[in-house]
Amino acid sequence: MMRSSTYIPSPTTLKIRRGLSLALKYTILIIVCMIVVSPILTAILGGLRTTGEFLARPFGLPTRGIQWENFTSILEDSIFWRSVRNSLYITLASTAFTVILSSTMAFVFSRIQFKGREVLFNILSLGLLFPLGIAILPIFLQIRALNLTDSYWGVVMPLVAFSLPGSTIILRTFFRAIPSELEDASYIDGCTRIGFFVYILLPLARPAITAIATLQVIAGWNEYFLSLLVFTDSKKWPLTLGLMQFQGQYGTDWARIMAYVTILIIPAVIFYLFAEKYIVTGLTGGELKG
């Protein structure tokens, strides 16, 4: 009678396999990092050189000295700081309304029982299927009908509306993970439903709230399409549209344009690096400790 044998790789074979697997992972990681980082490095290096150097070698290092005047001339321009103020207003307003509305809606859809709750939540979730570009014509018609052209609210309101489905889903997941016994205990101690939401639910869902706030800050800071649609007055332009003013002012001075792009992206990159762990925790469900 023949006996079946199980093949067991030798330690050397296992070591080679682990090495190849690790090498493949690092190769993919390096390629992805190069794809992500190369545009940022191109902007930074382009801003530190002259236009001639940049056009000759877009990825090269400065050969005629670092051209700090590309940055200082922008920082000394009043148009730039006006655009910064506009971007901050759009970013902070859209973030605040997104957090307030999505947390309230998530609380209703997760902790309050009523007829048709799941149907309404599924309808809200359908908003994830429709990107902003598809609805741009009806959005513009509504903005014009509400007389919100050249108004910050004409940008803030659509930003908030299109971020609500995803933000509500993230927060609803957190809220549903909180044990119902905790809610019952709070009611026994005299806490109201609003008090439970404000003083217990929101602090426990801080990772998710931080995640959606961070994503909204980045989206608001980098917003371009809606601003281009809504604003005709250049005094209302955010930083992303302010770039067009510098393009018109400096013509083909690509070095100065790259310096402007660098100044534009640095705050978003720094903010993301500091908030990255909160985004990961919030989007992966976080954890509740007893």
C-alpha cells in the first residue's frame, strides 16, 4: 500500500520565497511612491530654478543657484493672500457643515428606530454613485436660481452635499458599533438623547470625525471646478483659481508658476502627514476600549 507524502520546502527554499515576496512588495511600493511624489518634486524643483532650467530639464537640480525670488515675489503679492483668505473660508465652512450635518444624520440612521429608516439611508448612499461632474449642469442652474453666483455659499453648499453620503456612512459605522447598553445606562443616569449624542457618542467617534474633517479640509483646499463655475469676480477666487492670475501676469514664466503650485500644495501635504493616522483609524472602523 502506497503512502502519500507531503512536500515540505527546505528552510533555504522558504527563505528565498520570503526574500522574493519582500522584494516584490518593496518594488511595488517604490513605484507607487515615485508616481505620487514625482509631481510634487517637479513643482518644488521647478520653483527653485529659472524658467530656462525648468524647460531644459524638468527633473533637474538648480544649476544657477536657488531662485528664492520666485517664492518671495508670490508671498509679497496681495492677490496671493486674498486667495488664501478665500480658500480658508471655503475650507473651514465646508468642513464645519460637513461634520455637523453628517454626525447628526449618522446618529439618526444608527440609533433612532423609525419606519423607512433603511430606505432613506440607501437613498442617501446612492449619492456615492454620482460624481460632481455629472450633476454640474443642474447644480449651476440651482446656484443661479438661488442667486448664489459670486457667493462663497455657491461653492460651500455643493461641496457639503456631495461629501455627506460618504461621511454619514463612516460615522454611522462607528455609532452602530457602540453598545446599546452604554446608551441605556446613560438614560438611567438621567442623560437625554441629545446629551448621549453630544457627550458620549461624539467623543467615542472622534477618530471617524477627525477622518472626515481631514478629508474635507483637503477637498476644500484643493477645490477648483466649482469655484471656476461659480466665481466671475476675481476677488473671490481661491488659491486654485488664483493660479490663473499668476499665469496671466507672468506669461510663460513656468518657474514662478511652479513656485506658486508648491506653496499651494505644501499646506495640504503637511496637514495630511499629521492627520494620516486619524484617517486610517477612522476609515478602518477604529476601536472601542472598555
